[in-house]
Amino acid sequence: MGSARHFGQGKGKGDAMNEIIETRTNRGEDEAVESAVLHQLLDLHPARLTIEELKRELGVDREGFADRDALERAVRDLAAAGLLYRETEFVEPTRAAVRFSELLDR
């Protein structure tokens, strides 16, 4: 993956999610979280993550409702857009999302 376009490049674990929550509001915040989730899953592809593993990767505060809710909304919305496949336990990018990412990295 071309890391120059990835959200939170060069930041510590969890810093990206904290920056999203602190600097954006409403729809812009939701889109930033969606972007961070998709980038993380594409970076780790072909590994499949559980929602709990994804939360840990992004540094989501276990006690913070807002962070957990934002991540869960992002997964739901990305799945609805056809960019994530969500099984009962696992989430992973769809083939279309992986291919699009590959084309962007050329």
C-alpha cells in the first residue's frame, strides 16, 4: 500500500483515532473514521480481523462510547457501500476495495 495517502501516517497506535475525534465533527468525522478503518484493513489484508482486534489496532478506547460507536458506524457504512465484508465475527475489505487500492498504488 502507498503509505503517503494513509491517515495517521507516522503516528503511534491510537493517535489517529484521537485526532479524528478531536478535529472533526459529524459527517466529516464519520468519513475520517471510515477512511482510517478501510486503510487499516487494506494494510493488513489478507489478514481478517475481528471487530475487537480492529478496535485495538486503531486504539479505540474500550471505555469511550463515542470511539466505539464511531468505529461500529464506520464498519456498518463501509459494508453497506460494498467496501467491507462483515461476517458474524470478522471484517475484511471486499475484492473491489482491494482491487481499487491496488490501482491507486500504481
